[in-house]
Amino acid sequence: MKKTLIGKVVSTKMTNTVVVMVERKFRHAVYHKVIIRHKKYKAHNEKLSLQMGDVVKIEETRPISKDKHFKVIQKI
């Protein structure tokens, strides 16, 4: 099963690569406060014309480079 994530594009400066920030929310086990964590993923993007701030869906794939293990599926 391939992992799919939804996040926001934060950088488009590289060729064929975008940086996507994915946020996740969870409740603390003891204090019951909602905590927000985020992580940035480099994703392969060849054909879609994306701008900063676009919401995209990314999917896990084979390693494309040292840091790229995801590809952009669609723009939401």
C-alpha cells in the first residue's frame, strides 16, 4: 500500500521538484491538548504547473534521488 498525503506547496525553486509541507493534528495523551506537527517532503513534479500555496496530493514512490521519495498526483 502506497502512502498518500495532502499538503501545501511551500517551494517551487528546484527543477521538477516541489517542497510540500504536510501538517498532522493529534491529541496529547495526558493533557488532551491538540498538537500540530508538520514535515516537509520533496516531491517530483514534471507536468503540473504549481505555485506556492497550492494544495496537492502526493504519493510514495521509488527513490528518485537522495531526498525525493514522493511524486505529485494531483492538484486539489
